[in-house]
Amino acid sequence: MTKKIEKKKEILRLMVEIYKKAHPDQAEDLLALETYAIDKMTNCPNKNKNIVCKSCTIHCYQKEQRQQIKKIMRFSGPRMLVLHPILTIEYFFGQ
């Protein structure tokens, strides 16, 4: 497993955690979504090509899960800059 994939998994986990704290009633669904997303990252056929999911031509995620992940990222992304600034900056400049 590459370090970039592991870093992306860590960021995803943090983003889901941020969202979960704001929406505790959805904790069970979020855990299932996080597991689903981690599995997709682990088995991604393009994981060594440094392609982000939104610009990939394959789209491994089912439509509903893709929409949920987008929602979480829109919510958690700006908060990541405050809560985890170094990790966020490293991620964006590493793209």
C-alpha cells in the first residue's frame, strides 16, 4: 500500500469524524460509509496513478455513496483547515 493512499484514508477518516461530531444521529450510517470508502480506496485500480476520485473515469462508488461522500467533504473540508491545518496543506500541495 502506498503512503499516499494511507494518507488519503487518514484524511477521509478525519473528515468523517468531523461530520460525525456535528451529526451524531448518523453515526452508524457514517461508519458503514467510511468502511465502504476505505474498501474502495484499497481496491482502486488507479491507486498508483495519483488520480482523485472526482476526476477518475471509472467511478467505483455507487451514486448514493458518492453523494454522501461529497456532502461530508463539503462540510468537513473547510473545518479541516482549522482542525488539521498541516495535514490539509500537505494534502493540497501534494496533489
